[in-house]
Amino acid sequence: FYSTGEQDVVVIGGGPGGYVAGIKAAQLGMKVTVVESRGALGGTCLNVGCIPSKALLNASHLYEQATEKMAGYGVKATGVTLDLPTMLKYKEKTVVGLTSGIELLFKKNKVEYAKGHGKITSPNQVEVTAQDGTKKTIQTKNIVIATGSEVTSLPGVTIDEETIVSSTGALSLKQVPKKMIVIGGGVIGLELGSVWSRLGAETTVVEFTPRIAAGADGEVAKKFQKSLEKQHIKFHLETKVTSVVKKPTGGVTVTVEAVGGSGFTGTLDADVVLVSVGRRPNTTNLGLKEQNIQTDKQGRVEINHNFQTNVPSVYAIGDVIKGPMLAHKAEEEGIAVMEYLKSGGGHVNYGAIPSVIYTHPEVAWVGKTEEELTKEGTQFNVGKFPFIANSRAKTNDDTEGFVKFLSAKDTDRILGVHIMGASAGEMIAESVLAMEYGASSEDIARTCHAHPTLSEGVKEAAMAAYGKAIHI
Ligand code: FAD
Ligand code: NAI
């Protein structure tokens, strides 16, 4: 049940953007309904994105540790085998636990939950079509579009989620493929490529551009690629996929063509192909055209600095608007848009949004890369510290990677921090906070860090940016 009488705000989409927006609205005293069509809250992130992928990354990492490393620490486990159905069940249990948790949060905060497809039928009405086809219309002062993004493929390549899969299929493969080709060396390709590679698939990544992990600092991306190569993942950079053809006998032939000096031209065979070439905003049957709500060339809903579309009562947040497609970015926008609706003020600092690739080692960053600073002509200092010189990394026998600080030459203000290493995703939070407060590298360098911890590597890199590190 949900009310159709006038709400203060109706949010369409129950992902990290939409569900957080819903809870925040209720906390601010607004009458709010969240409309979600997939039958579960949490959106892409909790159902087929962040959460299941991280569960599989955790489980496959443990499998790799058990088969390759543990014996060296005197932990001898004999007959270690992979039980993929159990691994997938564990992933599913994690997902269900978290998505049902959001339903409880809705109840606790008095957020109404309308199960069905939402369509904007006027600037103050959202029509909800339930799975059985029944329709109801909710009256509302404001509407927030939080419909997220969906899988894209290459022209002429049809995803069947069994042999040619998107990230969704790659989270539920029934067996480990002998050979896997990953099209696109971005976040999804590297994370899910790592999962199946660790579980035994011979994995090859085909990437159009000359580098992997677009958006990461160039030096980090190069070292990261080397690290993944050591883990037996192969790369064809500057290589374009021209066709993906299913063989009648099973498996797939992928034809590729070099588009640069290091590229490869030829055919590659695989049992499973993962297509991970980016995602597109999801605005299917949302009523945008009918209501004249503007979108940009990439199909993203256009907004002003207050998340407001050209129709004043309609707002948009998350993957469906510009900016990085990240759960925590969507959440921040969900809070900001409701604060704006309540009081006219709401703000997201896009200069301090962290990015994390949850491989092993992890890669995490915030702020600008060395390439971006050079291009804009900013003078900067570089401070680096390798984990090989960090005592906790040594005790963990996990010394790959480094921390890189970029700070302004004149003021020492932190401009960017880039970490490759175990737990980089946890460690980056300190630098995000520092940037949020406009801190200098000296501020971090003079902050006491517990010993022995990996985060001492962050402190040492900060010391190196404004003076000298102690331990190298
Ligand atoms: P979504 O999460 O896409 O939610 C939108 C929701 O709206 C969906 O549930 C959809 O069913 C619903 N919806 C759409 N249209 C309608 C309609 N008309 N009516 C009703 N409901 C509708 N990000 C990270 O930050 N960290 C990660 O580790 C990470 N890992 C990822 C791994 C994978 C494999 C993928 C695919 C993505 C990952 N992401 C990650 C990205 C993250 O999932 C998205 O950035 C995030 O989910 C965006 O949130 P959102 O609320 O904008 O949209
Ligand atoms: P992406 O944009 O990260 O990477 C796509 C890659 O595919 C790019 O490197 C691009 O150059 C390449 N590419 C495009 N067309 C190609 C072609 N024809 N042949 C070969 N390569 C081609 O997109 P991805 O990995 O699909 O992820 C989608 C979104 O999901 C990202 O925006 C990301 O933010 C989000 N995500 C975030 C995660 C995280 O935060 N840890 C994890 C997974 C996804």
C-alpha cells in the first residue's frame, strides 16, 4: 500500500541515489514515496553491482590465498577445491541481507514504497504501473528522477547473459570458463576479470585506448596493469573489437583489430565474453519526451546546479545525470537534493569524490591526476611512498603498490592522492576528508598514525610531498 494523495516528493528509482534521497526526505519531515520497479530496493549497486561484485572479489581472493599463499605462512590446507554454487549462494545472501535492510529503513523512517514502474505524466503526477499491470497515480509537489543506468553493448553484439555476458551475467556464471575475453579495461572489466581469473579462467582484456583504468593517474594505471599481468591477466591495448560471433559448437570467436602501435589484429577464442564498455542512463518509458524534460547528447537528464531540470518541479540525481557513475556520488546527490527542496541549500563537492577499484591490489584516488595538473599548468609537488617500505605491508606479505601525493607548489594544499595497494579503498578516506577541509600535505604528515598500519604509508607520502619521508 502507498498513498496517492499529495506527497511533498516522489522519487523514481530505489538505488543508492533514490533510497538515500527517500530516507533523507523523511528525516527532514517531508511526505515521500519511492517508486521502484525491480521488486527489490538498492538499485544496480546492491542487486547487480557494487555488492555482489565485492562479495565475489572477497571469496575469489580467499580462494587464491588458500591455493597459492597460505601454505607459505605455515597454514597447510589440503584438498582446497572450488565450490562455485556455494560461493554464488554466499554472494546472493549478502545481496538479500542488504536489500531487505533498506525496506526496514524505509519502515523506520516512514518512507512509502511503491513497487512498480514510475512514469511522469505531468509536472506533479507520477503514474505507477505494478507488475500485474494495475496503475495508480500519485500527486506530488516535486519529483526526483533517480532511475540510474543500464548495461550497454557494442553495435551488432547481443548479450545473452550466458556466453556473451554483461556484468550481470558475469556475477552468476554457472561454471568457471576456461577462457574469458573481457571487452573494455575499465572498472567492471578489471574487477570481474579478476574474479574469474582467480577462479581459474584464462582471461584476456581487450581495450580500445592505450591504457587501462581510465580516470586513474597514468603512473598508477601502468603499475596496476603490470600487477594484473603478474596475476596472469593478458591485455591487448589499442585494440578494437570488430565482431563477436557465437560458434555452433559452443564458445565465441572475437575478431579484433589494432587501432594503434601496440594493438593486436586477429581472432581470439573464448568460452565466455564479458562486454564492459560503459553504461548508459536509464530513461526508458519515463515520460521525459512527453513532458519536454531535456536530456543531453548521451541521454543524461540535464540539470542546473540544484539538480533541477527545465521543468521546475522535476529534479534528477545519480547515474542518470552527468558525473561519475558511482554509488556514493549518487548518495551525496540524494541528500543534497532533499536539503535543497527543504531549505534551498544543498551541496556536493565534486572535487572530493573518491574512486576505488576493488581488485588486489586495490586502486583508489581522489582529486586530480598528475596528467590533469600538468595539462592545466598547475605547479605541484609529488610525494611518493612504496608499501615495500611499510612494516604492516611487510608483516602481511602484501607489499605491492605505493601512495602518491600531489600538492600545490606554492601552498602545499593537497590536489590529488593516488593509492595502489591492499586496502587502498579504506585508506583513501583520510585524504578525501583532508581535501574536503582544504588541508595541506603537511597537515597529514604531522598527524600521528598508528604503527604498524598501512596508513603510515599515506603519512610518509605526505611527508615526501612537503619535505622528506622517514622510512625511505
Ligand atoms: P541505480 O542503482 O541504477 O538505481 C536505479 C533504480 O531505478 C533501479 O533499481 C531501477 O530498477 C529503478 N528504475 C529505473 N527506472 C525506473 C522507473 N521508471 N520506475 C521505477 N523504478 C525505476 N559504484 C560504486 O560506487 N562502487 C562500486 O563498487 C561499484 N561497483 C559496481 C559494479 C558493477 C558490476 C556495476 C554495474 C556498477 C557498480 N557501481 C559501483 C556503480 C553503481 O552501481 C552506480 O553508480 C549506482 O548504483 C547508481 O545509483 P543510482 O541510484 O543513480 O542508480
Ligand atoms: P568504464 O567506462 O569504466 O570502462 C569502459 C572501458 O571500455 C573504457 O576503458 C573504454 O575505453 C573501453 N571501451 C569502450 N568501447 C570499447 C570497445 N569497442 N572495445 C574495447 N574497449 C572499449 O565502464 P565499465 O567498466 O563498463 O563500468 C561502468 C560504470 O560502472 C563505470 O562508470 C563505473 O564508474 C561503474 N563501476 C564502478 C565500480 C567501482 O566503483 N569500483 C565497479 C564497477 C563499475
